[in-house]
Amino acid sequence: MLILSILLCLYGILPSINGFAYAPNFITKIIESSSGIKPVGLLDITPSKTTDNDGQQPTSVQEVPVDDGEGREDDIVVRGPITTRFPPEPNGYLHLGHAKAVSFNFAVARAFQGSDTTEESRGRCHMRLDDTNPTKEDEEYVYSILEDVNWIQRGLSPFSSNLQVSEKEQGPWYGPVRKTSDYFHTIYETAIYLIQSGEAFVDELSADEMREYRGSLTEGGQESPYRNRSIEDNLKLFTEMKEGKHPDGKYVLRAKIDMSSPNLNMRDPVLYRIKHEVHQATGDEWCIYPMYDFSHPISDAIENITHSLCTLEFEDHRPLYDWVIERIVKGNIVTSSPRQIEFSRLNLKYTVLSKRKLIKLVDEKYVSGWDDPRMPTLSGVRRRGFPPSSIRLFCERMGISKTDSNIDATILEDCAREVLDEDSPRAFAILDPLKVTITNWEDDLEEFKIPRHPKRNELGERTVPFGKSVYIERSDYFDLDGPEGQANDNKPPRGFKRLLSNEKVRLKYAYVIQCDEVVRDPSTNEPIELKCTYYPETRAGVTPEGEARVKGIIQWVEASTGSKVQVMQYDRLFKAEEPGKESGDFTTDINKESLKIIKDVVVEPSVAKDALDTIVSIQDNKSSDDDKMYHSDLTYQFERSGYFALDSSSTDGNLVFNRVVTLRDTWNAPPPRKAKQPKNQQDNNKKKGRGGGGGQAPVVEDVRRIALRAGTILEAGPHPEADSLIVCKLDCGDIKEDGEADEPRTVVAGLAGKISFDDLINKKVVCIANLKPAKMRGIESTAMLLAASDGKEGDDETVQLLDVPDSVPNGELLSFEGKEIGDPDGMLKSKGALKVWDRVKAKLRVNDGGEATYVDEDDTVRKIMTSGGPVKVSSLTDCIIG
């Protein structure tokens, strides 16, 4: 999405605003409608409903009807700058669910800047700590929350403010750090006002009695026998509560609303309770504390919040929010009328985000602490090495809606790969070292200048020494004469292109070597050293004239200059999509293999130097949180191993690196599937290839020559030159020869107006990956998306992309029910080969059950299958696929 946003900015289609690339959603439409301010930075922006006579954005608020996305219109009009807030409770560490709320609240405020250049008109986002429960709050949580919000907004411009803000409270938010406790006096005065107006009373029912009186979802509640106390008695008792004259639980203050309401939150909710606890901000000034549902709308109104954006669990609380706002405005306690709007919360597969469960993981030592790199806390993912921009990118791709969903963790990991691939320098690191001695090397050390990043020259070069002894990965040598060779019939694995005895391989950026002798451990017969010959004429990638090019390329580290480090190889903390769903105890689904510690990993000298420099810089760094340095800011792609970040436990004598993510997702990848063939047929296939007759291998049928693969749409936007076309970035799981993930493919499709961009982003789809690339209005398309159509013409046509289960890895070759796995052409580029696709396409249909199928020559209907089940369509049935 970020790449496409940049392209669209260049074409003048999309304004750029701090990387904010959400698609328009029901919340941005409500805000635009109620304020008359047109948002900027959204994908595929639609024209604003309100403009002035010159066609420009209005600078003043206009009275326009508001549609809240639920079919309701009212007369709420926003006055003043668009103002949002992020109000966490300081009773735990922030996690990935909070990241969505932080990112969206800040991004909305940035999007609604208005046309006036004065500060008073600009959008703003407040930072507020909702500290109303002193029994669970702690200064440790306060500091961690502010640090996390600073970090997640890192790289984006902060909201400017003329307010005097202490260095401690500076951050990306507008103004100082605010606290609900700052407003305790106003909240108390509001309670007094409600008592005086007869809309609140002091109750002394016990907690059990109150639950009994409350009723149920199907039955109304009963009024408390204390509901009709006189105003004088209520004021007296509430004053005594404040003065500490009563123990915890003796009395509560309740609103007097409606015990017969179908909404349980409106059945005389509690507004205040007694807690003789020292508050982390106010000390012992108070012994009564307001409930969240009472304090929150008052705090919003005091701060002139225009839109209180919260998650769906507060949807049933909105009537109470509005009830409180209506009364404090009526009583002239405040003049602002904020509006609460709910959106779906973030749920991640293979993860728990419940604060109670996270506390259990920490307290019972399932993890090393809140910042354990396996934890979904922001401090945990930061320590592991996830860049903040990757978290924001993930939130943008998830979008904003009213539909709860359980998101696959692979999407978050893909976002990290995308950012890390762009920003992380490359380096050689040998996780399982095998010594190689070059017997004909007679020189001292030689130095190679190697780019730090293959696509970013501005990152410069690193110096990599080379000499008589080097280390290579043990897996880059296949021991035909040892135990692994015996287990494989003394044959190398299919497609193995690395080092074999008496064979050649290229050491990347250096020389070609040949293995001449293997030194073995006498007790295990495992190789412990390879003695090799190097070829001086092959230096730096040169292939001498007349010699065959060596296909295998492996990495290496010179032995005497390499540094030993420790690698923490992390995997997911849970092995079940929904931990605890089957057993009722989420801890039974903990993945005991989630951490593998690898010692004596050998890295090239530049890595150790960079790490030591980073440690010194952190020790010397005295800057504020908004530009604070972290160990994990130092990231690398250790070639063919994954992305790694320096861990905060590192010292100059013990460097530790965390694996952030692998080069590609392997969690859900099925084992390789091979079509079993007789040996003579395999040999014929190798010699003859495709064709028929004359002793050649049988002709591969059309349907198996098509490369139908699973992919994920990463970005989508309009074609800059064609209204009927869209441009997508598609991850097809492509891997380059050196083992690195290849760039996403560009796909041009005639889907404009057929499917919204919101529905395309992060959608798992079926694509044809071996068609000849074709230019479509100036942009080359390198794959084709498969979609179902009801066959109607023009605007009446309904089109739906084929759905692939989220668990299916990108790049998986799809199969047809009852047939062997495909044997696709490398590319269908000849005219005859292209007809293969035409013949297959004519036999693709969606059946009555909404499943994608292929109708065989004998009219057998075969479902298109994945490792996660059949390919389906969301609602169309009995229709064509093309």
C-alpha cells in the first residue's frame, strides 16, 4: 500500500500525509459530513459533500445531516478542530490491539486538518491516562504507555502546540499528557449536580443484591429500595463518602435512569464507589473514584474532544455516554458535545490480547516479562525488532469497520518483512558453522567491498575479509557419504544446488571452491571440516570463458575475523489459532518450541562493529522518548536466514540477536507434494520435456499446465490512465535464486467499480502465475486474478474474487480434486501454450454451493483445492469464472 500511495502521489491522484493510507470508512465519512472538512491522505477519496461558492473546502462548520453508518441521521454539528484522543488505563502494558487504536486516532486527527493554516483549525489528538482505578494502576505502566505511544508514532510529525509542555510530557500528541484525575473535581461537581437534579442517588445494596435487582437480558430489573431517598439525604451521604466516613462497599452513587431498559447499562448504573486507596497521581486526596462510563464522557467534553473513537465493546455503553453528555451540557458544566463512534477491535490468531491473560503469562513465568519478544505487547514486539512503521502499516491494511474479525498473524509478519526488506542492510551470519579450509590459499587476508543493501546504494558498503579458513552453513553441504546421504539413498535432495564432495560452489561475492576432502568426527562420522580448492580466476562473480557457470551460491564468514554471537530464534507463543478454545485453558496451547537459543553463531565483522557502536550510542544518548534509541533499531537481513534485530540484553562481551521474522511465512506451509512417477518416466521427463509420441513422456493435460497459485493483495488503487482498470501489488510467494523473497507482482485488472479497494486489501486470492506478462495502458501485468461473474453486462455485472482460506501460504500451487498436483509450464508464452488457458477457462465454473470447480472431459466436476480446503466465492453460485 505504501508503494502504491507513493506512485499515486506522483500522478497527483493521492495527497501524501505522513504515511496515512487508510481507505475511506464509515468513521471518516461521519466526520466529514458533520464538520464539512474534507479529509486528506485517504485512498480513493470521494468528493466532499460540502464546499463553498468557490469550490474550496469551507473554513467554518456547516449544518449538514450526519449519517452514523447505522441509518440514523441527527443534527449534531462539530464545532472547532477535529479532536480525537487515546485514553488507556495505566494498569498494564499496551499491546497490538492498542496499536490499532493509537494509529487510527492519531491518523484521523492528521487527516482532518481543514483548509485554514492556523493552528486553531488543525486536527489534533490528545494523550489521556484514564486513571480512575487506583488499585490496579502503577507509575511503571504510565511510563511504559507513554514510551509505547511515542514509539508507535515514531517518524511521523507530532501535533504542534503553543501550550507550555514539560519535557517529560512532550510527545506526538497535542499538548501535555492529560489524566482523568486532572478532572476529578469537575467530575465530582457533576455528581453533585445530578443528585440535586434528582437524577442520581446513593445506594447501599450489596454487590450481590445489586446483581439480583439488575435483572437479565430477557427480564427487566427492579428499582432499589433506596432509589427514592430525598435529595438532602443523598447529598449528605455522598459528602460523607467523599470525607471517608464509610468503608469500601458501604455505599455507591448510582444514576437514576430506567430499570426496565433493554440495555443493561442504562439500568441505574453506578457512577461512584468508595475505595480507600492511595492514587498514583493524587495521593490520598480522594477516597471515592468515578466509574469509567461516568468519567469518560466528562473528560472528553472538558478536553473538547469532537469524536470519541472506541472499540465495539463500548457500543452498548454509548446511550449512557450520550445521557451524561446531555446532562452536563444542560447544567452548563461543559459546552462541548463529543460523539462516540465504535469500530471493530483487533483480534489476532495464535495470540492472546486479554490483559488478564497477559498478566498471567508474566506472573506465572511462561515468559520472561512484559517485553519478552514473544509477547504481543508493544514493548515485546519493539524488543523483538518490529519497526513501528510495520505496525502502522499492519493497522492501515486491517482498515476500520464495524465487523469483528480474527486476523491471521501472517499479515503482521508480512508487513514486517516488507519494511525490513526495504530498510535492513544485508549481512553474512552462519547459524550452524562448518569449517572450510582452502588448501591452496597462500595469501594474507583479502578484503571485499560489498553493498550493505542490494537496492539502496545510499547505505554504502561494508568490508568483508576473506582468507584461508571460512565458515559455511552446515546445511549448505550435503554429505553423500555420511549419515544424511545414507538416509537419502546416497543422492542429494532434489533441486540441491549447493556444495557436494568433488563438486563446485560459489562463495557469494568471492570465489568458486571445490570440495576435495572431508574431515569427520570419529565418533559420529559427521563432517567437521571441508578441505577445498579455490579458483583465483573466478573472483567476484567472474566465470572464465569456456567454463560452465556454477549455479550454487552460498554465504560464508572468514574464521579469524568473524565474531560469535547468540541468536534467539523466536516462533509464535501459541500453537492454536484460538488459544484455550478447546481446553478452556489458554496455557495448554503454549508452543514449547517458541524459543530456540543458538549459541556460537558466527557473523561478519561489520555486524559486531555496528552492534557495539549502537550499544555505546544508547549509553550516551540523553534524548527524550520521541527520539529515543533502542537496541532493536539495528536490524539485518542475515542472508537466507531471516530478519534479525539486536536485543536489549546485549553487552560488549555478549551480543544477542532476535529473529524478527523469517524470509517468508513457513508456519502454515504444507509439506512439499510431489507427483509419484515411475523412474523411467522421471528420466524421460528430464530428457524430453513435454511432447507426445516417439517414446517421450506423456503430454501433460491442460489443467495441470496452468500455475494456479495462492496470493495476497498487498496494495490496490486506480490505474493512473484508465478508469476501468485497477493496479494491485500481489504477493505470490515468489523466491529468488539466492533464497530471498522476491518483489510482489504487479497486476492490472479490469475491476474498477466492481470491487471496492477496501475489499481488495489483504484479500487471499487465486492467481495465474505463469502467463506471459502483458502491458495494459503502460503498466506491465505479471499475473492474472481469477474472479467469478454473474455474466451481466456493464454496471449490472456482479464480480467476486475467488476466496482462499487465510491459512494457505502465498505461493502454494493449487490442485484439482482427484488429480495429481500440477506440473505447470514455466511460462505460457507461445500462441499454442496460451490456448491452454483458453481451454481451461472455458471449463471453470462456480457450483451451486459456491465452490470453484473444473469440469473435466468426462463431465466430472472437480473442486479447486488448497491445503486449507476448497476455493470458494462469497455469494455467487452457478456462474462462470474468468
